[in-house]
Amino acid sequence: MRDMRALLVLCLGASAGWAQTAPRPEFEVASVKPSTPASGPTTTVGVHIDGAQVHIGPLPLKDYIRSAYRVALYQVVGPDWLGSEKFDINAKLPSGASRDQVPEMLQTLLEERFQLKLHRESKDFPVYGLIAVPGGAKIKESQADPAAEGDPSKEAIQVGATGGPQGVNVNFGKGSYFNFADGKLEGKKLPMQVFAETLARFVDRPVLDMTNLPGRYDLSLNLSPEDYRAMLIRSAINAGVSLPPEALRLLDSSDGSLGAALKPLGLKLDARKAPLEVLVIDKIERTPSAN
């Protein structure tokens, strides 16, 4: 699956970082192992954090880098195999550690086990801006569920994603999810940033949230058969799946109904260019050092 940013950023946290002079957080113990190849066309991945126990995978190395440095998948520039080599990580948080420190712990792990070295650059990208049309967005804000609210620092995090020829589903927990199947894209309790990142799975360029809408929303898009098929093919391409030429030619049959599907929601994808920071991989080993 491409760009699991919505999956990992939400569950690994995006709060304030640690002081530059402090030692970088690291897992108490951690194992990194190549994932067992999927036995069928459907891929299932997940992130589970329960107490001090952390289990993530199977995910491509590129997704771990993106999550560790809190960027989008398209902001990681490196060898092609980063998107195909998958690993499982099982780790334990040290006593007193916060879940918000997991990305920094992943940075330490990647640098130690894969000898990762990188630098940052700014680059202009062709993007789509997700914007509200004149008159404003016409989307339903999700109803709060007090029964589902609790202390997030004490609750287990269980996020799962499944993708294959029949569609894509990501479950963020507590009733928040998106589902792309049967000619529809549906989301529940989604922040608009996550909805923008969701759309980016199915189009040919990054999607940036420019709506300035602060809440969580329930959304549903009905797609034409041609556009649904093209979006399904695009999601496979974005996930690094190799497809035969005849499948790629089907992209030309898309009738642009994604724009039509967004219109009743008062939303629009606006093509533009934007400067974005990228992480350029200078060095990385293909095989991790021994656990």
C-alpha cells in the first residue's frame, strides 16, 4: 500500500518534538525482520501499541522512514527498492516513554540497523490543493461519541489497513475509517488532512489540504465505473505494484468523475505547484544489522 501516512502519522502521533540537546529516544529492545511475502493479492498491514509493546508491519522501508520523520511518502527520495522491501518491527518502549516519541525511536532504529543517512532539500511539486468552492463546503461534521473518548495515553492503539483488487480499507479505530470499494469512497470521522492524503492514494500527484476546516467529517463519493477502475489502478501504482501495460492503458479511460464526485461536497481539487521539503536518502543498507 502506498503512502500509509494517514495510518502511521495518526497512530504514531505528531506532537511537539524533543529538545535538540537531549539524547534521542530509543526502544528498550527491538527486532527488525523481513516480512513474510503475502500469499495472495490482498495485503494487510497494521500498527498495534498496547502498553509498552509496539508491533508494526508488514510495511515497506520507505513507509518507516516517512513515519519516523513525519513526512508524506512522496517526500522520501531514495532507491526504488525502498518501496518494495517490507519489514516487521517488534519493540518495547522504555519505562516512562511516551507514545509521541515513537517516531524518534524509529529514527534511531533506522540509523542503527540500516545505517540510514539523509539530508533535507526543498523541491517544487505538482500538487492538487483540496479547496472549498465558492459558497463553502457542504459536508457533514461527525457526531462526537463520549463513550469512545478516553485517555489516549492509556488505550491500546490498533490500526489496520487492507488493500487488494477489491479495494482499500483503513481502520483508524474509534469509528474512524475510510473505505474504497464497490464504486464508492467513504470516510467516517476523518480530519480533512487525512481525507486529502486519502485522495492522494488514488491520483497522480500529492493532495494538500487547503480547506481550513478544523473538524472531523463523514464523507461519501460515488464514482463512475471508469473512474473507480482508474483510481484502483492508480492506488496499485502508488503502492509500488508492477502492472502489465494493458492495465496501465485503462488509466486513459478515466472520465474525471472524481471532480464531479467532489462537487456535491463543495470541494475541488485545484492543480498547482508548491514547494515541499523532501528527505534525500544518502545511504541506506538493504539488509538490517543483526537484532
